[in-house]
Amino acid sequence: MRWRKYLTVARLAVQEAAAYRLNHFLSFLVAAVPLLGLLLLWEQVLGPQGRLAGFTRGEMLTYFILTRWLYELTGPAVWWDITYEIYQGDLAFHLLRPQRYDLYHFALILGSKLPYALVGLGVVVPFALSVGAAWVWPPSVGAWAAFGVSVALAVALAYQFTFLFSLSAFWLEDTGGVSLLADFVVPLAAGSLLPLDLFPRPVAALLHALPFAQLLYFPAQVYLGRVSGAAWLRGVGVQLAWLVGLFLLNGWVWRRGLRRFRAVGG
Amino acid sequence: MSSAIVVRNLHKIYRSPQREPGLRAALRHLIAPRYRTVQALQGVSFTVRLGEAVGYLGPNGAGKTTTLKILAGVLFPDAGEVEVLGFEPWKGETAFKKRIAFVMGRKGQLWWDLPALDLFHLFREMYEVPFPVFRRRLDDLAGRFRVTDLLSVPVRNLSLGERMKMELIAALLHGPQVLFLDEPTLGLDVMAQHEIRALLREYVREQGLTLLMASHYMRDVEAICDRVILLDAGRIRFDGPLSELKARYAPFREVRATLASAASAVPGAAWLVERAGPRLRWRVPREQVPMLLQQLTAQTEVVDLSVQEPALEDVLREAFAPNRAGR
């Protein structure tokens, strides 16, 4: 297995994405509008000294700004390139080449998301500045490293979900429903609307048990220094377990899907 | 091993959901979906020798593309045996993928916003082609196809013909031994069709490639292939040299003559299909042609005379005529 080809795919995706940087900036700007409302709301709720479920005002505002940005990298979705290729039969080209289809699209997604996330910094940083001295940084270099590891695993896990959601196109004539699930239910379960601690206890317990918390809530907790040491190790273990489990599941789904594939058109 | 492709008793069945329009039908489909099965291939068998160029002909829906996709490892066969260069295509082994190429005239694999050259480099890495070899092949192919200046132009700015040339280059850069072509000249203007045909013929012969080409344009097949396989409704109707196909399904020649003056009685009246003053046209069994010509020159004064082989299009119309209504 040679990896260089996937680096090249990612590089080409960056090249393509770079052509649309203004478009990226605008779409991120629009996507950040609800964030403004959210921040104003929490500002009002907590006041300068308020705490809620163990979150200070600074931690809460940092949580929302950070997760808004992070979710661009660790949020799964139905990847339209894959569903299109299955519907239109262009998947055939990929099956012809000596490559892994999952890795090809992972490289594509990384290559197109990284420029988007960079451009997104331009939108998020002013928000962070507005928080001022209350903004929370990871408490140590070690915490930064722990955060980095949890984000990397979250990115990989998010892709496994993206791949799984997209492969539903082998069976579904329209992946719109799956897409709604990915776009609205998953972020909620991942902790993008509320930190999971703020949900009623049974719901919070359920959400903690689901893999989606590993995408956003867990890395954010690590960033804020609320999870470290043994708890961090345990969390990373959970991330890894989900990652391996989904990877195996995807392999099975992929092989079943291929048998259904009709390579229409052409 | 002298056979490049071996196909034995190949079957492929498509099952597609069948649904009438309307809400009620949609609901009924949810509860009790009904499926329509289509026998795309019903026991197809043939072999192709190494270095042979074979045309794969048949009306729409005959199963041509399905066969090609199974041979290229894109589709699973439902029954039967398939071997390409000793590999079972559906296993998708890397060693197999490196030895074949498949070009679809209806689809492109190049990225719209990037120059073709970027993708060529990606394919070089995927197929692990050593750089000097890649360089040499690219220079050669781009030179032949006269697109050297266009390699750095984004694909969306290329004409359809130029794009097809790039697609062909993309497919040939890793040096495949077996080439599957599906309608490679589809949608191109006559000039571009002619050019691509000539380039393909030259390259395939020179490199000794094994070629299986499905096409609607009979000229593609006439120009490039020595042998044709005729497919109709998932079954092979004919397999042999092009000349034999013509002899079997079109044992006629078309004779045209222009006489010095309109004659009242002309020879071969039974085969006469058109008569406009001094201009005459016959459709004559092949073996009768010499006699007709003899009588013609003996009995009348001929100003102009031609004997033509039927075009492949006419041959096919003849071949598929009896079975058409049944499909």
C-alpha cells in the first residue's frame, strides 16, 4: 500500500478548493450568524460571574466558538461526491484504479476541508477576540498535545460516519433523509448545540454512550482542560474502539453495496 | 497463454424496482415492492486472443456495456466464468487493474477544474509508473494526439474531442495490455471521430494491445477491428471476421450504372431497385455480379459503373431485423 497517491489527491483537492476561497469565506460567515445569537444568549444567561453545570462564562463562550469551528473538521455528513458516483455510475472509474475508494475520498475531504477551516479562522478569531481575557486556552503543552490527538481521532471517526452515511446510496434512491440525520441530529448528539452536561441526566447518559460525543464534545472537553490524565486516556480508547468498529462495519457495508452496484450509464 | 479474454456462459440479471406514478403506487411500493428483472446477459461465451482487436456490436440494451463492465471488474457476474489475462476481474487485484484500461465515451474521469496533467500525475502514482517511463509515454501520446499544448489547460475549457483525447491518454499512461472501449467517439463531430479512430488504430496495432470495443458507429469497428461479435438481447448472434458477417447477413452487392441513354430493356431486371432515366441501381446476389456486368456492357452503352459492398449499418439492420419486435 503506497500512501503518496492519497497525499496527491489531498493536494489536488486543496488546489480545487483554493479556487473557491471567497465562496468559502462567505459560506462560513453565513454559517456563523447563529453563533452570534448563541453567544449573546449565554452572555445574558451567565453574566460576568455565572456558572452552569461546572462551566464558567469564559469556558461556555470558548466552548461554543471552538466547537463551531472544530465541527467543520469533525462533523460527519453525507458526502455528495460519493452518492453521486454511486447513482451516476462514476464509481466504476474508481473500481478500475488500483486504489482504496474510502481512502481516496478521505484524502479528498481532508484536502477540501482544510482550506475551508483555515478560511473559517478568519471568521472565528474576531469572535474569540470579543471574549477577551475570559477566553480559555489549554492549560499546558501536554493539554495541547492531548487535544491534538483527540481531534485527529475525531476527524478519522467523522470520516467513518461520512463514508457509512454516503454508502446508503447503494440502497436508497434518495439520501435526503440520511442527510437530515447527519446535519441535525448528529450535531446535537455531538454537543454542538449544548455541552452534553446541560441535558437532562438520562439524555446526557445516552448521548455520552453514543459515538457522536467523541466527535466534538470530547475534544472540546480536552481543550478546556476538563478532561486529562486517565480520563483522557480512557476517552481516546473509546474513540479508537468506535473508529475500529465503524471501519470494520464499513468494510462489510462496502462489499455488500458493491454487489448491488449497477454502474448505470455509459 | 494465448487467450487474453475468456468468457464462458456469462449471465447477468438486473433487478430494478418497478413503480407506477402517483402517491398510492408509491405507498404500495413501500409495503410490497415489485421488481422487474432484466436478463442483460444470457449465456455469453467468447474468447479473444492476445493482440486481437474485436468489435462488440449490438442495439441499445443488448448487453454490450454490461459485458465490458464485468470484464473490467466493475460489475459482478451472476453466473458463468470470466478470465482476463488469467485474472478473475471481480476480485479487483492490483496486478489486474494495472494491466487493463476502460474508456467510456459517455463519462469522463478527469476533474473538471484541473488541468489534465495534474490528473495524469495522480494516475502515475496510483499505477506506480516509474517517472522516466511516464514521461516517455506522455510525450509520445500527447504528441500523437496533438494535445501537448493543452495539458495545462483546465479540462472544462477543452472541446469534447480534446477531452476524449485526454481521457484516452489517461487510460493508456499506465501501459495496459487489454483495452476496453465503450463508444469512444460518441458525440464527436465527424472530423474528431475520424482522427480518434485513426489514432486508436495506429496505437493499438503498434503496441499490440488486445482491444474489445463496443460502438454504435460502425465505422469505428470497420476502421479498427478485424473481428466482430454481434450481441442481441443478451445473446451472441454472430462471432467472426467482418468479411464473413457481411457475406452472411448481406450477400448482396449494390451495382450502380449510368447509361448513355435511357434503354427500354435492361439486364437483371429482377434485381433492379431504382430506375431514374439513364441511372439504374441493382441489389444483386454476390455471385451474380459478374454476369450482370457482362450483360450490361454487352447490351448497353455504359457511361459510369460502380459495385459497392453494403455498409456495415445495412448489414446490421439485416442481421437484427427478424428479432427486433421481440425485444
